Amino acid sequence: MNPTEDQIYVIIFSTLFLGGLMSTFVIAMVFIHRQRQAQNKQKLEQIKSEHEKTLLNIENEIQQETLTYVGRELHDNIGQLLSLAKLYLGSAKPEKQTEGKETINQVISEVRALSKNLNLDWVESISIEEFISQQLKKIESTGYCNTTLESEFELGELPKDQKLVLIRVIQEILNNAIKHASPDMISVRIWKDENLKKIELKDNGKGFDPSLESSGSGMFNLKKRMETIGGDISITSSPGNGTLIHLLLPN
Amino acid sequence: MSDRFIEAFFTAYPQYSIPIDLLLLIGIFIFIKLPKEKKRNIHFLLPFVILCFSVFYQNLGSYTNYNYEFKKSVNAYFGNTEYPKFNLWLFNIAERQVGTILYLMLIKSYIRPFKRKIINWMIFIFIVTALVLQFSGIEPIYLNQPIIFAIGANMILFGCALYFTDLITHPSYLNRNPLRLTSFWQMTAIIFMFTLSYISSVALIYLYEVNPVLGSVLQSIGIYLGILTLAVLTISIASPLLPNIFDKEPF
């Protein structure tokens, strides 16, 4: 074999080698793509199932709270009204009878209002702004602390799952503030910053150390819930300095 | 039509000139048939531009072989009086420079937005390097330009690698079947064309001296891969008319 033949063989071999290498590369890419596609599908299904699980949990929690609220209303309000109606209707005086009928009418409207709370359809009919306003009014009506709501822009109609999560997260934050922070003031602000929709919840209560494990797990739960709807949460607090929470809504 | 004209345009390289002319006619016919918004879409417009440009410069090359005086005057304009029969200037400008830029732009249209900046920089660097090498006299425009070719081919292969990494990592690509994407077939054809062109550019002149049969086989590989790439581009233009075979590109 002379040097010229050698060089020709090298050229033939190089051509075949490069052709083979490229073919292998492209085929490998297709195989890797298939593999990753399957992994991605599995991951998406997992995220979807986690999302559904979270939503289910949230629905359960809201229903539990609603049932507690309904129970309290039945006992403290409707029960009292019915007892009063019984007393009025038991009286022989016609004016008491009339008052008894009016009380019965009041009971009917209270029961109607309560029945609306028993399923989650109210979530669809209420906006987040309305929900926050209702919650703040409830807090104020107990005389626990003052509240303010400032809405700089309309959140608009959100999908039911996002609304459910937001309602639950806001409820949880407000409950935590009342239970643990003893604030004089709770203020909520809805605003937009560089296309990011935000809800700011601020209280001037005791505050806490977010790095502590005891407070961390609850916050982790809130964060995880916000993430399931593509949002996020940021918490700024320190003992004695109140708490500032930003909810970042998905676009 | 004179015999020389027929020879220059049709019979000198019939295995190349006739198929690409046919591909251009098919490409024009399909492009006319496309809806208006598809005609403006870069995924169909750019393959059409590349097809038209490639067939145009190949025919211009044939014309330079037919009109010797024209070829000679262009060579003289570039300062080449030594080899007036060469039309390498056309090959260098059209295929090795403008062609490289067009293929880089095509690759750019298929990769995720943040990687497009890399391709923009590559195009910029390629243009500056090609101009410097030509104006400094290192690689005159009328002679073989191995350095410019190597830089361009490497950039295209790197661009293809960027595409394939997106193919196996980006969720938009992972949701699709690559075999139903015209971009996948385009990148495969481009990767083969430029890899095997490497061997041609390095060994062709040498092989023609020592083994002309093998030289012509090697050249044929390049020619057929060029036709294959143009055929893939023609099919890409037709892809909106074949929705059962091809999927929509994610980017």
C-alpha cells in the first residue's frame, strides 16, 4: 500500500465516520427526546395530580370552615330567632303573633343566606376584592382591630381554581394575624407592579421570625399553594415589627 | 438557444441543475398557494428565500460559464487577472457567506428567544471576520476561502447543536413529535450537508489529482446533500398544506 492509497483510505474512512457520527447523533437525539418526553409527561401528570390534591384539600378546608360557620350561625343566630319566634307565637296577644311571623320570615331569609354558603358556588359569584372586603368587615365587626382595603386596579375574573387557592391563602393569612399577632390594624392593598399583580397584606402586630421552624412550615404550605397556581408569596417580618406579605398572582 | 447555452444551464451538471430548477418551480407554486399570514411567517418565508437564492446563484454560476466575458470582467474587477475562468467569487459570496448567514437565520428562528442572541452575535462575528479576511488579502474573494468556510460551517454546526439541545430540553419541543417537525428535518439535512462539506473542502482538489473517480463521488455526495437540503426546504414551505404530516413549530 503506497502513501497515496493510505490517504485515499483516510478520506473514505473520514467521510464514512463523519456520516455515521452524524447519523448516530440525530438518532440519539430522537431517542433522548422520546425518553425526556416520557419523563416530562410523567412530571406533568404528577404536578397535575398534586394540583388537584391541593385544590381538593382547599375545597375541604373551605367546606369545613363553612360548616363551622353554619353551625355557629344555627346555634347563635337561627336557634335564638326560632326560640324567640316560639315565644311570640305561643303568646295570645295578636301583636306578639305578628312579631312571631316576622321573626319566622327573618329566619327564612337567614336560612336562605346560609344555604348559599353550603356549596362552593359562591366562590364563582364573588370577586377576590369582594371576598377580602367581606373578611375585613367581619374582623372589624368583632371589634378586634381596624382594617383598610385599597384597590388600585381590578383583578378581573380569575379561574375558579386560582380563586379557591387565593381565598384560602388570604383567609389563612388573616386568621394567623388575628390568632397570633394581635394587631391594631390590618391593611390590604391590591396593586400592579411591572405587569405583576400583587396583593399586599400588612399588619402592625407582634411579628415573628420567618426563619423559625415552627412558623416556617405554615409559610411553606402557603408558598406551595401559591406555586400550584403559578403564583408566589413573599413574607417580611421580625418580632415586634408587624408582618408584610406579598402575594404575587399568576399572569 | 445555442448549444453552449444549453450545455451551461442544463447538460454540464444535469444531476444538479435540473432538480434544483424543478424544486424552485415547485417552491414558487406552493408559496403562491400559501395563505397570506403564512407567507409572512419566517418559518416559510426564509426557506423560500434560501431556495430562491440558492437556485438563483447556481444559475448565475451557469451563466458565468456561458458568458465568459462577463466572468472575466467580474474577476478583473476583483483584481483577478491570473485566473479569468474561475467563478469562485460567486460561490464564495453566495454559498460561503450569504448562504451561511441565511442558514444561521433559519436556525435562529427555531430556537428559544434567549439563545437567539448567541446566533445574532455569531452572524455579526462571521460578517466582520469574513470582511477582515477578504480586505486584508488573507483570503481573496476570487480564490478558495477555507478559513471563512470553516468558521461558517462551525457556526452552523454549533447553531444546529443549540437547536438539538432545545429539542431535548424545552417543554414546547418535548410536547411534540420531532419527526413531524420540519425544523428537525431541516437541521438534520443542514448538519449532514455541512459536516460532509468539510471533507469535500479539505480533500476534493487532492482527490481529483490522485483519484478523479473518488473525487467525483465525493463531490456528488455534496451535490446530492445540497439537493436534499433544498428539497427539505421546499417540503417545509408546503408543510402548512400538509397538516396530517407536519406539526406546527413551537417557536
